[in-house]
Amino acid sequence: MNLEEIYFITQIGVGIAIILSILFVALEMRQNSLLLRKSMADNRLQLVNWLFETLCTDNDFRAFHHRINTDYENFNEDEKYRATCLGVRSLGSMLDELVSHFEGQISKEEWISLQWNMKFAAKRANFEPAYQFSKNSYPENVQKYWESLPKDAAPGDTEWIRKDA
């Protein structure tokens, strides 16, 4: 075998190695995307679980959370601040996921869940001040989407919320 044949065989080997490394990188990127989506879904679930567990186990928090829907206009400054902080905690997670949606990083099923959560959240009085606090840290398309959501609760939107608190 002469040097020219060895050279061509080496070039074929290099070509195969390049193709294999491109396939490996593509598989790693896909795996990373799946893990990112899973992480976002886990964060959303963890936040929802925290909220409902706290609502179930803390009477003061439950009464306060209910009053956000029913008596927000009569809150004192401390209660409004507390409600806004609760809104910032919940809204940040949703807006981060909305960024990921616009970047094509969440599944259709996750998008459906996120849309429902955002439509419900946009109608709660404490989310508007929370949004005003954090909106400048999000891109324009995220801001436009959030601002396009209806902010007035329609009859039946909060039927599941306790009426006698």
C-alpha cells in the first residue's frame, strides 16, 4: 500500500469520525432539550404543589390568598406588598417558561398547561403589580403576550375558590 492509498483511507476515516461526532452532538443537544423541558415542568409542578399544600395547611395563608380575589382593593400597604411578592414568585416561573416557548423549547402539552396557568393568573389582582415589577427583565414578545391576556375575571372563572373565607 502506497502513501496515496493510506492518505485516502485516512480521509475516509476522518470523514466518518466527523459525521459520528456531529450525530453525537445532535443527540446530546436533544437530550439537553428534553432535560430542560423536564426541569421547567418540574419547577412549575413544584410551585403549584407548594401553593396548594400551603393553602391546605396554613389557615392564615389560605384566608389571605382568598382575600386577594375578593378584597384586594381594601388591602393595606403591607398586605399589597405581601400579595405582590407572592405574585412575583409565581409569575417569574411562568414568564421564564413563556420565554422558552418562544424559543421552541417546550412541548405542546406544556404550552397548554402554561396558557391555562397564565390566563388564570392574569385575572388575579396581585399579578399586575408583580408584572410591573418584573416586566423589564423579559423580552418584548413575552411582554406583549402577557399584556394581551384578559385581566378581568369573568363569572365562573373562580368558582372553585372558597366563597366563605
